[in-house]
Amino acid sequence: MKNPQSAVTHYRKDYSTPNHRIDRTLLEFDLDAESTLVKSRLDFSPWHLQQAEGLPIVLDGEDLQLECVTLDGKLLDESLYQQTDTQLIIPNAPKQGTLEIAVRIRPSGNTRLEGLYMSNGNFFTQCEAQGFRRITYFPDRPDVLSRFTVTLRADQAAYPVTLSNGNLIDSQKLPDGKHRTVWEDPFPKPAYLFALVAGQFVCQEESITKSNGQPALLQVWVEPGNLDKTDFAMQSLKHAIEWDRQRFGLDLDLDRFMIVATADFNMGAMENKGLNIFNTKFVFANPQLATDIDFENVESVVGHEYFHNWTGNRVTCRDWFQLSLKEGLTVFRDQEFSADMLAKGLDAQQAASARAVKRIDDVKVLRAAQFPEDAGPMAHPIRPDSYQEINNFYTVTVYEKGAEVIRMQHTLLGEEQFQRGMRIYFDRHDGQAATCEDFVAAMETALQEIKPDQDLKQFRHWYSQAGTPNVSASWHYKADESELVLTLKQSCAPTPGQAEKPAFHIPVRIGLVSNTGLDLPLQLKSPKNALSGDILNFTETEQVFVFQGVAKGTVPSLFRGFSAPVQVRAEYSLEELVFLARHDNDPFNRWDAGQQVFTQAIFEIYQSSGDTSGKLVQAANLMMADLLEDPSLSDGFRALAIALPSENTLFELFDGLVDPVALHFARQTLREYLAACNQGPLLKLYQARATHTERYEYNAVAAGKRALKNASLAYLTVDEPGQSLARSQFLSADNMTDRLGALNLLAHNAEDAQSELDQFFNMFQKEALALDKWFMTQATTPASHPAGNPLERIQALLKHPAFNLKNPNRARSVLAAFAMQNPSVFHQHTGVGYQLWASLVIELNAINPQVAGRMARALDRWSKLTPSLQTQARAALEKINAHDGLSPDVHEIISKALG
Ligand code: 0A1
Ligand code: ZN
């Protein structure tokens, strides 16, 4: 392990080109769990044609056992190269030539799951961001693109299937019980997109016809016994291919596209060229094992990885600071794909509602996870300026806020010009390693084709400035002139290394809702040209917008569809919020207004130590009654509208220091109060949807129905009658959404849910992903559980024979669930929650630093805790910090948290 005391900070401004290109890469693997021999042959040439002789060749490498190095056929002795812990340098190299290197590695000991590793006896690779250097010496940086040919030799019986990127060009049996395959990737690629897989697999395959009339083979590979879970992934892949063709005009460029699932994977999935490797969680889906959310995730992750084939692979990143170039753009694309899929086949109104549900789900993630990141010690711009460990920068900021930044460009340009911008981007950069600036420049060219007087100069601040902008909005009505005068002010709190920030260019999608509930036409009197369609261009620290022809009693609806990733403080009266929750024609804002009412009601309870007689709680209750009775709303939307904001969202929204335990109880009090006051309508909603007997299908309408049923049940299970409904739903469910929905509610609310937990365990003990759900359900049992403090149960889970810290999904199902999704137990006042977390992070640090680095982020926001909790939190952070042998991953997180 590298010594964190010598942790190096890498800066974006320090980018320099490499000395050499690697034009061709031949790799040969003799696969063996204990000792794999990797031979490489690299044809190199000067990066710059005019380059002088004698510049060193710099290759990265970690934990490799070097066997020999040959330059242009001559074996180099040790005096002719320098070997360090992280590099192999050949000084005074010729401008051009061929290097041959042999190394040995030990996949069986690779618990980090970076480089070549083993999962369930099979070989897999994970090379992004810097895993390839754990396979062989190579310039492991994304701007070095090379043509790869890969030979795989392995024992035929143990590893009958051997795959790599591109096309299979040779396959042979060898005399000694081994076999050999040779793979050639026609596209030059950086090393992080290299992949190999070898072992026991079966596949589902289909052939499709590409736009050019050529066939392409699609395959989904899984371990034997899992073919009953691959239909949906295959269908999602076909939908993704078709969608990218239709909406972006981008076709599959390969003859063969493979997906392989593994149970041991640090992240969600990986877009290796032509050979995507997936966490089983994002491949496996059938109604018995996967919830509606799992189905949605499989579709979106399959889409995401496929869309990377253009946005990431055909055009890749110049350096890792540009990560959002591929990730923000690809998340935007997968979000649009999912929205289009949900809306497919529905009438206009249902389609709008299905899209709104998707948008709300995405914004919930942003608010609950990215806003806290942007307000904490790890805050960074979507294009970071520095990092210590790149693995720590695969963040919700780079991904989800990055997608919002792309979405704002889409909003400013409109679909047609945005697609024009995409074509310009590919025309300019196909086959290259590009920068975020290249993308914005392409979009700017497209913008200026239709609006020559506009540019994206100020918009670029979204790439360089961290922090969530705060926008405050106030307005007054001028009755004599029938004018509404809207004042917007923006500010952005300091973030690490950025004290002052110039104003952002913020697109504000606006509506004016008259007191009859209709949208008025928008007539902006001043400033001139600030309105384009329904988008206000808000570009100054403070700006006044005057709308004319406005009727009295009109309420502005701001940031419709969440048109910018900002925190809005608008001066709505309670009555206006309730009005918008009933009448806003923008479904996102309608939902959001209701959430604000719930939020304020919870804070009222929190600040009054449990009193439910306040006016905000009363207003929330009336609003709830309305929502329950309103048949015009789709089920999916209604499920979201009646659900209370999450504890993590509330924590972030509260002005001041927070005690998460008290906050949990305040939220719980509102839930119980609303349940008691609305029992009849809740029951009616539940029963109307519980009695249907349609076969399980995953689509927006059916999933919406299940969501509303389970959202109603969530209120009803506050007491026994509702809990019996949940018990019978648990038993009779024919799908995982309903079964797990009921189990969660029982485990979190009923005095005793042991029998259901046992039944679930017995039913699914051979299904790892279902078992993860069993662990997670228990690890998220809140402090309000009637049987008392759930921490002991969580400690027992860690000793369960099926618990395994080495498997990232299983580790997350307890550790992340408890430390990040169960605030009332994690933040308990004695500090025992923090201590347990600290010891697990230390344990995981030695096994898998990347996953440990993620888990280490649970106390990022500790400065927002009440003083006594802060003392406990600091002690836990310091305990980790003092640990000998801390990985750079965990060290970076903890040292930044400690400040
Ligand atoms: N590029 C992948 C995510 C990914 C990133 C890093 C990994 O290991 C360090 C693995 C996967 C994606 O966006 O899907
Ligand atoms: Zn991605």
C-alpha cells in the first residue's frame, strides 16, 4: 500500500502530453489464479513528430513482478531502466521502437477488485481509472490510445469461456488441456477500456441488424444457473441501441457487443469497449427477485454503459479531471432514455406524468446526495482542479450535477440545436481524447448558428465553480400596471479553495399561475431579451424581471422541471405553496410545493418537540387529504406526492445544526399524524390496488400502481391493522416489489417481524442480490422501532455466516445502509454508531480501499451536527485517521473531513 503520508495531489493545470504514443499493443495472458504471466509488446513512436531523441519512456505499474524488458529485440539489463513502486522508466529511449515486457501477477490475492481479479473462480478485469497498471507496465492515462490485440491462454476445463474487447479472430485447442483465443479491437482505445473475462459462463444471445445493414451479435454472459434473469437486460440493450439511433443518430460501431455479469464489483458497471462488465445487481432482473426500482436501474445502467460507446469511448477524456465530459453527458443520455422508455405508448397526459416521475426521482438523488457533497469538505467543481485519489472523484457531483449541467445546455439550445451541437462535437473529436471545454465549444458553435449574439462564456462557470448556488426569489404585484415584479438574487457559499464566485448563468423555467389555476402567457417588459420561450436567463447577482399583463392573485412558478441545480428560497406564503401543490401545471413544481409544505411541517414539529397542533402541520394534513382524493393524478405521481421528504434531504434543508435522531422522530410524528387523520382514504387507495390480479409487468403505469399501494401501506403500518395488511401482502405477493415493500415496513414498524424475515431468508438464501435486500432491510431499522435500539441487530448481522466484507454489494448492504441510510441509529447520542462505522472502515481499508473510501464519507457533513454529536464524530474520524496503513483513498476523505 502506498504511504498516505506521501499522498500526492494532482492538479488539472499540470497536464502535459506524454512523450510517446503506443500505436499497437499486443498482450498475451497465461491465465492462472496464483500466477498469471502477462507479456506485452508495445510499438511506440514520438508524441510530437518533431520530438528530439532520447526522451524517456514512462510506464505506470503497481504490484507487478517484473520478469524481463526487451527493447527492439535486445534484453535490457537493470542498468538500462529504472523501476520504482509505481513506474518503469526507460531513459534515453529511441523516438520509435518496440518494447517487450513480461510480468507476473496474482489475481487470487486481488481483493481490491482493480486490475485482474477473481470472482467465484472466474477472471474479471476492472481498469478504470487506473487498474490497467496492475496488469502490466503501460502509460496508464486516458490520452494514450492504442490498437489492442489480445491472446488469452487458459485451462479449457476450468475456464472454457475467454473474452476480450473487439472481434474474435482465432480460437484453438492447445495440446496440454489448454485453449487459446485471440481478440482484436479495431478501435484505438485508452488502457482503462481494456477488459478480459475468463471462466464458466453461459450466454443469451441475439443478432440485430445495424443501420448499415450489417449484423451485430449481442450477448449477455452470466454464470450457469442465471439465464432466467437476463431477458430484461437483453431487452434493455436492444432498446438502448434503437433509442441512440433514433434520438442521437448514433449507431452501434461493432460486430459484437457483450455484457458480462459479476457478483464482485466495486461500482455499477463498466463500459469497456465491446465488453461491458456489470455488477450482477444491474443485469439480473425477474419479477420474483427484482423490484420495480431494480428493473428501472437495470434499464438505465445497461443504457448508460451502451451510450458510453460514443460518449466516452469514441470520444474519451484527455485526463481524469475531464471525467464529467463522459459521465455527465452519459448520465444525461441515460436519464432521457429512461424517461422516453417510461413514456412510450402512453397518452400525452400519462406520458407527461411518467416523465415527471422520472425527473422527480433524479432530483431527489441530487438533493439528498449531491447538495450535501457540494456543501461539505469534498465539494468540487464538476471538472475538479485537483485530487489525491481519482477513485474518490467518481462522485454524484461529476455524474449527477454533471448531467444537470448538460441538461441546462440542452435547455438553452433546445433539442434540435443540442443535437446539432452533438454532431459538431463528434465531427471535431471522434477518435480523440477531449476536454470539457471541447464539448462546450461545440455547443456554443451550435448555439451561435441560431443566436449569433449569445455565447456560453458565463455558463462555463458551472464547470469551474463548486457549491450549490442559492437563489432567493421575491415578488410584488403592481395592480395599476397589472405587472408582476420578480427579484432574483444569487449567491454561492465558499467551497474548498474557492472563496468568491462570479455569478452563474442560470436558466429559470418560469410559469405564471393565475388564481384560476391557468398559466398566463409570459410577457416580459424588462430586461429586454432575457426571456426565451419560458426560460429566463438569470445572469447577474441580482436581477429584476417585470412581467406585464398579469392578473391579480397570480403566483410565479419558478425553476419548473428543476431547470437548474440550485437551492431556491422563494417567498411563498403557506397558502401560495398549498395553491401550487394543487394547481401548478408543471408536475415537478407541483410535487415540490407539496414537499415544501411537508418539510416545514416536520421542522415545526422538530422545533416544538413533537407538537402537532401548529398551522404548518394542519396545512400539511389538509394538503394530504386533497392529494389522496385527487383522481386526476397518476398513481406514480401520487405515490411521490404523498411520501415525506427523506431524512437526508431534511437534514440538509434545516437552517442550523441538526440532531438526526430528533429529526427522525419529528418526521415519524408527522407520518403517524397524517396516517391517523387519513386512515379511510389511505385504506381505500390501498385496497383498490391490492386486489388487482394482473400478472407482474414492468412499465410506468403498473409500477406507479404498486408504488402508490406501497406508499399508502407505509402510512397504514404505523399500527397493527395496517401491519396485518402488510403481513398478508408479504405472503401473497407474486413479485419482489410487493414482497420487499411489505417486509421493509414490517421490519421497521412491527414489534416482531422475525417470522417474515426468516421466511424471506429461507426463500432467497441462494440468491445473493435478494439476500443483500434482507441485510439492508435490517440494517436500516430506525431508532423508533418498538423493540428498541436496532444497533445490536446490526452488530449481529456482521457476524452472520452470509455476511462478507469482501463482497462490495454485501458490505454496502450493511455498512452503507446503516451509516448512510439510517441516520437515527448511526447518529445515536452515545457515539456507538460512529465507533462501529470507524472500525468497519478500518477493516475494509485493508481489503478494498476503493469501497472503503466510499464508506468513509458517512461523516462528511459532521459540522452540521449538534455540538455533542460533533465531539463524538470527531473522535471517530480521528480514530480512522490514526490508523497505521491507511490507504490513500480513505486518507484523502478523512483528512479532508477533519479539515
Ligand atoms: N465508468 C463507469 C463507472 C466505473 C468507474 C470506476 C470503476 O472502478 C474504479 C468502475 C466503474 C460508469 O460510469 O459506468
Ligand atoms: Zn458512466
